[in-house]
Amino acid sequence: MITLQNIVKVYPMGKRELTVLRGVSLTIGQGEMVAIMGPSGSGKTTLLNLLGCLDKPTSGRYFLDGNEVSRLSRSELARVRSQKIGFIFQSFNLLPRISALANVELGMRYADLRDRNLALEALAKVGLAERANHRPTELSGGEQQRVAIARAVVKKPPLILADEPTGNLDSRTSAEIMTILTNLRKEQNMTLVMVTHELDIAHYCQRIIRLKDGEVIAEERL
Amino acid sequence: MKKWFDPMVSALSGVATHKLRSFLTILGIVIGVAAVITLMSIGRGAEAQIISRIQSLGANLITISPGGGFTFGGVRTAAGSAATLTFEDAQAIAAEVPYIDAVAPSSRSSQQLIAGRQNMNVQVIGATPEYEKVYNLETTSGIFFSQDEYRSAAKVAVIGSEVAATLFPDSNPVGQTIRMGNTILLTIGVLKSKGEMPGSVDSNIIIPLTAMQQVVAQSQTSRGEKVVASIALTVTDKDKATVVADKIESLLRSRHRLSATAENDFRISSTEELAATVSETMQTMTLLLGAIAAISLLVGGIGVMNIMLVSVLERTREIGIRMALGARERDIWTQFILEAASLTFTGGIIGIAVGWVASYIIGRTGTVPTLVSADIVILAVSVSVGIGLFFGFYPAWNASRLNPIEALRAE
């Protein structure tokens, strides 16, 4: 599903350059659930952005679903995001002024899907069928994150990327969210890559990749 | 259809979430469009009014006046200063040129008139009975003089409305007498006012040309023909005006024995021509008014740009989210450009309504006539949408160029 070959990412910082990733190579199989862990500044968010086609590597190659995406243009990357990738964020990132249902539909729009039933189905899967017409501000944090999950999975992408998905939630809600995520991943046979710093959350995954100073320092299978 | 529907809904929801702000932005466009429509309708109305007044002089009127035409590099002789047109010219035109309805030669003389204790200096016009028909004159009381009175050189006068008001402030002028030098004129009619227009007879009196020739010394040409100040005539058909003018020109040139290279010693002008010239001038004025109003539209457009820039800034995170969900630059751009265009389009529509009502009220209550025509409305709407697209372009482009990672991090 994912193959990274010697990925380097350098950010210009004024006159100096900041090397965030120093040659990361890894492979993640179809349907796998992987956690990326590491101290802050280790480059895990940068790696997730690259995996999510929000950014391009300075050097190295990235194959997603058999296609090299590291050389694509901005709009081609947008196309890849719309078709193949679903994002889940720590701060949910729902649009506050539209309903939960409309937020889920927004996840379909750029994939050219226009079936309201699909959106309702996705909300039902995360247990929010009754709250479809509520705005995000009328929902609890856990409910908001469930809407975000519905938005990410509604277009049935092969890859789900989650950046600290439980970072803003208490431990009981975190467990609920992880259960929903794990079940959906199994049901739709999606690959799931998540960044987390909580070990118990990482333990929902099959593999943990540890980063430090822009390099993979350890991998452990669970 | 669906492809346009989603971005349109996004655009409209953007407008709807900031009702007051959107309203104020729209207001700028409303004022601009309304100003364009109102001012241009005033320009058009004034144009139509002046044209109709010119037409009221006589739609198919051709006037011949003495004096040279245009000379190259030289000075044109002032119209009316030369004594080249004669009564006999008028008779020849009536006899020889086709498509002519009526011919009215006239001469003019400045005289002091006295009636009772009132007196007034006026231009006295010596005319034939055809003058009434040619110049479309109407009387408010009394009648115009007849062929019999003309032939017998009767000392009768038809007087303009201002003359009537000055000489006979308190009574009906018809049947009363006016003294002009040693001559006593009997007032037989008062003319309806034509307003302040070239060719208005409000401050003139008209007497038979025959009487004029007896009372006021008339000059004659070397061939013994009686000089007149001008010859006016009407053609039977407006389309024939050019043909008639050409025929008159060649007839008068031969009668005046002008050599092939000589300039005309007369000028021929038609109301058609005058109307065309005035119309052109008025159109320029209308455009000028529109241009002034367009400045307010421009200011409104800058307001739209300002709001769109703020809107993009405020919604940076939303843009980041949309990009993460797979929105291309084009999708983001379309959303914001449609938002700007829908603001200005709404403003344009309301502006038309306001402008229309405003010009209706001005037309009904003021002295200025107004005329709203379809082309002004189409112009105003397309300009307002154009402004939305133009001033929305940069903010929308800004939005579409955002880096998704940085946009997602924005507060």
C-alpha cells in the first residue's frame, strides 16, 4: 500500500535549513494499522503530512497504491487526496456553521460522490444517525470526532491518516473512538496510519514505528 | 448542473453566515448600480425631451438661411448676415422641387411695440399663411391670419405668449390693437408657448409678409428680388428630406448664378440634422453622467474586494480542511469567486430596483424627465457582476494558493 524510499524533507528556515526527515524508508501493507510514535520534533507530523500528500518530499520516492506520488503537481496531489485518503485530526476540524451531515457530505464532494444516503450510512456507523442535523458546536468532543471519522471514511478511501485522534479526548471517549476506528478499518479493509504519543492508543495497532530526530529508530510488531 | 450547484451553495452559505457584513458590502454595489441607472436615465430622459421639442418645431422641417457654408481655412459668414435669399427663391422652390408640403419665406425686423401703457422690443416676423403649418404653430386664442388677409396686406398680428403677457397683462389681447411705429396692428391671435427652444416664437409677433413689406423698408437684390431672412419648408415624407435638400441646393445655385467652384451663399438645415447633432451631444452627456456614477460602483467593488480578502483570511482553516479533503485550487477559487459574484449580482439586482424607483420618482416629481431603457439595466448588471469577478479574482486566487498544512494550522 505504502512504500517510502529514503524520504528526506528539508525546510528552509531563513538562511539555514532545517532537516526534519533524514532518509525514512518503510513499507506499510494493505489493511495494516500502524502507529507512528516519537518525541516532539522527531518529524512524525511531517511524515504524516507527506503520507497524506499535503506536502512533497525534498528527495526520495513515495509510492501509494502502486503509483509514485512524490513527483505530482499540486492539483494531482489534491486528486489523490480526494480519491484515496481520509484525514482525522486531533482538533476534529469540522466546519462549525454546517450540520454534521453536511460536514460528512463535504468529505464526499471533492471525490465527486453525491449520495446523501452514503453520508447518513457513515453517520449511522459511528452511532450518530440521530444527530445528523446538529451543528458541531452542539456536539461533545467525542461526537465531533465521530463525525470527523464518518467524514474521513464516507468515500471509502484505501488509506486513513489520523493525527493524534484522541489527543483532545478523555480516556473513556478515546477508547470508544479507537473501537469505532478499528472496526471500520476491518469492515472496509482500509490501511490506517496514526500519529500518537499515548502508548495504550498505539496498542490498538498492529505495528509501532518509532521516530527520533527524523529517522526510524525502531519498529515493533504487536 | 450539479457541478455548479455545490460551489454555489458553499458560496451562498458564506454570504449567509455574515448577514450584516454581506448586506453592507451589497449596499455599496446597490448604491453604485442605482446611481448609474438613475443618472443615465436622467440623461436619456433629457435627450428624449429635447429631441421631442425639436420634432415639435416640425418633424420634416427644412430651413434655408442666407450666408455661406463652411469654408476651408477661412471664416464662415454668420448665418443671416448676407442678403441672398429672396421671396422669389421661395416661389421657385414651391413650384419646382417635388415632395414639398408647404413653403414659408419670412423676413424679420426688430421693432418697438406699444399697447396701452406697455411697450416692448420684439422681433417682428413677416410671413405667409403657410408659416403656421410649417412651424406647427397653434393658437391659444384667436386665429392665424388667412390667405385673404395676406393678399390684402391686412395690418393684423398673431402674437407670442410672452408678448401677450407683457403688452396685455390683464386682458385678452385678441381684438386689441398694437402700435408699431406709425402702423396700428389688430391682434387676431395668441400663439401657444413652445418653451425656450431655438425657433420659439414666444417673444415674436407674426404679421403678413405683404404688410411687412409696406410698413418696414425692405432691401432688394441687384435683380430686383425681395430679400427674406429665411425660407422654411416641410417635406411630405421625412425620408425625402435629403433629396429635397439636394434639389433645393442645385435650384438655388442656378438661381443665384453661382459658378461651379463658388461656395453656396445659403445654408440648408433640417430638424432631422439638428436632432441628430443634439442627440449626439446628449449621448456624450449621458455617458459622462454614467461615468461619474460608475466611480461609486468602483468604490463598491473595492468594498467587495476588501470583504473577500477578510473572508479568505477568516476562513483559512476552512480552506485548509477543504484542501485536505481533496479540494483542488480550482475548487477553492471557484467557491470564492462565486461568493464575490453572488454578492455583486444581488447588489446589482437590488440596485436596478432602487435605481428604477428613484428615476421614476424623479421623473414624476422633478422637472427632469427620466427614461430607463433595457440597455442601461443590462449594462449595470453586467458591470456589477464583472466587478465581482474582477475584484473577487485576487482574493480567490490568494485562497487557492494557500499551503494546506499552514492553512490547517491557522486559528
